[in-house]
Amino acid sequence: MERVSKYADKILIKISKKNSLSDKFLEKHDNEITALIEHNYITYSQYSSSSDYQITDAGQAYLEYLKRDFIRFVIPTTLSIIAIIISIAAIVLAPFWNAFFTKLYHL
């Protein structure tokens, strides 16, 4: 899969959710929509309104790729952040635990 751009990805997701797109929105994001059409991720019908875009099979596959790519990024990042927080908490709380166990066992 060839990655288009982050903004084009967001527009493809909006089109996939069947949100009605205003003409102002379409004019503002004309470059991204053109890139999506060039990559054959969306098509438009000449017989209906200009905001009637359809996602192709390649576009559906690209959306699945984006979803998997996001999950592959989020899971390791989240685990790393949790590990860093636990490490910092262990360093900060070590003197308190030391004092607690010293009093508990009368050392």
C-alpha cells in the first residue's frame, strides 16, 4: 500500500463513514481528494452531485491497512509509557517503602 498523506487519510475515513461533504469542504481539500482518486482509493460519479464519492476495493484495503498500522503503533507505545511510569514510581517510592518495611520489621 502506498501511503498518501495524513490529511488524505482523514478525508478517506470521512468518506467511508458516509458523512455528507459540503462543497466548501471539497474545495478546501481538493488536493487530497485528487490524490485519493489518483491512487484509485475513491471514485466519483459524474451523474450525481459532486460530493458523491465511492470508496473502491483498493480504498477499503487501504483503510484496513491504516487500522492495522495504527494498532501496531499504539500497543507498543502504550506498553512503553506504562513501563516508564512504573519505573519512575518505583524510584520515587523506594525510600517510602524502605522506611515502611524498616518500621514493620523493626530493623
